[in-house]
Amino acid sequence: MCASHPFPTPGAKADLEEGMVLTPRFGSDGLITVVTTDSATGELLMLAHMNAEALAKTIETGEAWYWSRSRGELWHKGATSGQVQTIVEMRIDCDQDALWIKVQVAGDGGCCHTGRRSCFYRTIETANGKARLALA
């Protein structure tokens, strides 16, 4: 176990990639990237980050906790909006440095602070080497 969090330190590459022990690799900023999708539809809802405390609380409570980089604090998704994300499934990638969580969203079912269901509500359209945004 690492002194700063309850997860074991990643070991050899084979253990990391093929082992059955959760040894998340947090970046130099102490964060791991999280992709969140709707468990029923597969819709991409948001991309966020967790620190070790957020990941531990997510595992412990069965609800999504994140680290807010903009506020510099732990964030229980839905605590104020009612859009609590209940974990249905969690996956970690091959080198244990990214998470994918599948959730059921309470409240109005939204996830984005703009009031939309997904944070990914714009497309990037390209033409003649230029890009512009459009609503999806």
C-alpha cells in the first residue's frame, strides 16, 4: 500500500497488465482520468478525474466521486444537483491509468453543469482546414 492512498503500488508490467489486483497509476498530479457513460444506453456523459480519495469513496459508496480540478476539491457528483451517479460497472484500462465507469444517473438524468444530459453536446465540423463548433 502507498502511504498516501489505500491502493497497492503498481508492480511489474505483467502484474499490472494481466494481474487481478487493482493498482491504479495516478499521474504526477495525483489524478487518474475517468470516462463516464450511461449504463443503459452507452451514451458518453462526461470525462473527469479522480484522485485516490475519490476512487476509494467511489468504491466504498457505489456512487461517483471525482476530483474537481477547477475547484481543487473532492466532488460527490449530484450532491447539489440531485444527479447522483450510481455505479453499475467500473473498468480499468490495460496499464491501469484510466477508468471507465458505467452509471445510472438520478434526478433529471443530466450530467453537465450547463443543464445538458452530456458534456459532449457540440461537434467539431471541419472544412478547408478550418474547424467550427456546432450543436450535436
